Amino acid sequence: MPRLLLPRRLLHIVRRPIHVDLEDGVGSALKTLEFDESLRLGYGEQCELRLDGEGGPEIVCGLERAHGPFRIWTPTEPGKRDERVEIQVDGRPLTEPARDIGPGSRVEVFDRRTGRHYRLLVEPRPPWLMRPRNLALIVLVLAAIGIGYGAYFYYSLEGAQTQIQFAEERLRQAESDVERARRSLLEVEQRLAATEGEFALAIRDIKQAQSVSERAIRTEFDLQIASLTERARAELQRISERDVEARERLQAETRAQMAELRQELEDRMVGAYQEFKRVEQRLVQSVGARLAAMEPAGARFKRVLQS
């Protein structure tokens, strides 16, 4: 905002202080200030310069700013003013009651009654950013933006913390699921080991039964062969004195009995082998059913690991 001031170096030639009456135009009391202080004129304010005259202090000129540029005015007509007091604006005499002036103008008052020279300077308007109102507005806007960004980051931080807590909860659930799956896997492995042991024991029992059956069949076959041989030998000894035809008939009968006995032995061995195969197939089916019963637990564990 423009200011009206008197340079401090001119105060040395002034015997008494020059006073400026400042009123706000709304009926408030006049304020008397030392003129060497900085004055700030707002809209509707005015500044009057009074000098001591013959009849006492009199108003020489005034500066005011309503809603446009500054205006300098005098209370009396130029022709009726005291000629010993001259007012110049930017080096030119003030010949009209009022004149609009802009920032940077210089007002000079020559008081020939006392031989003194006074100068009033209207400082140029400061930059837009340095004006108090604009600066305050910018500060308020920046503060509002800062508060908005602070609130945004605060709520964003709260959202991030909520997401982190949710992720931690899901991680704990996943860890518990993995722990349960690990326990299920251990149980499945234990059951599989037990089943493998049972399967090995069953196979060993089957092999032992097969070997026992084979030994029994061979022993019985050997005994029958031995008895038959002994009978044939005795029979041969009894008929050794008979004719050749009878001997041949006996040999033929012996061969036939031997063939029948051999066929019977082979049939019994085939039956024992088929019975062994049936037992083995039932055992394999039983083990397969147990493994199939354990397969869903393994599939659930695989799905838990894949998820």
C-alpha cells in the first residue's frame, strides 16, 4: 500500500514538529501522529498538513484516497490562498482545488513566511506479492493447502496401517493353515509308513506260506513216488518169473499210474498257485483302498500349499 512520509533529514530544519491528522472517514476521533512516522492510507482515509499561520494552525493541503488514485486538495480556492504558501505537485504549481496523483508523486510546500521548504512523498505501490493483504491471502491459501495435504496424508497413513494390519492377519491365518497342513502331512506319512509295514509283513507271510506249501507238496509227491516205486519194485519182484507179456502190462499200468499221479500233482500245484494269486490280489486291493482313503488328505495338503 502507498505510504505518505517526510524524509528524516528534513526534520532538522523544522523548529516544531509537523503534525498530521488522520481520520478514517466514519466519524472516529482524529489521530495526531509525528510526521516522521510511516503512515498507511487505506480507502476512505485522509491526511491533512497543518502549518502555523497568523490565526493559528491552518490546513494547507490534504491527501486522501477514496476508491481510486490519491488526490491532493486544498481547503480554499487557489486565488484566496495565502500567496506566501505555495504548493507544487511533481514540480508544477497546484492551480486547482484538487488533483489526482499516483504513487511516486512528490508534493512540495514552500512556506515563504518562515523561509522553510517541506516535501511530502507518496511511495510507489509495492509488488503484488509484498502487499499485506495479498501476502496474508497467500499464507492462508498455503496453510489451507498444507492442512489439506496433511489430512490427506494422515488418512492415507491410517488406510495403509489398516491394510498392513489386514495383511498381518491374513499372514497369521496362512501360517496357521500351513501348520495344520504340516500336521496333516505328518499324520499321512505316519499312516503310510504303518501301511507299508503291514504290506511288507503280508508279503512276507505270503512268501512263507508259498514256500511251506511248495515244500509240503514236494514232500507228499516224493513220498507217493517212493511208495509207488516200492510197490512197483515189489510187484516186479513177484512177477519176475512171469511171462514177458504180463511184465509189459504191468509196466504199462505203472506208467499210467505215474502219469495220473504226475497230473494230479500238477493240478494241485496249479490250484495252490491260483490260491496264492487270489490272496495276493485281495491284499493289493486292500492296500489300494487304504491308499485311496488317504489320498484326499494329500490332495487337501497340496491345495493348501498351492493357495
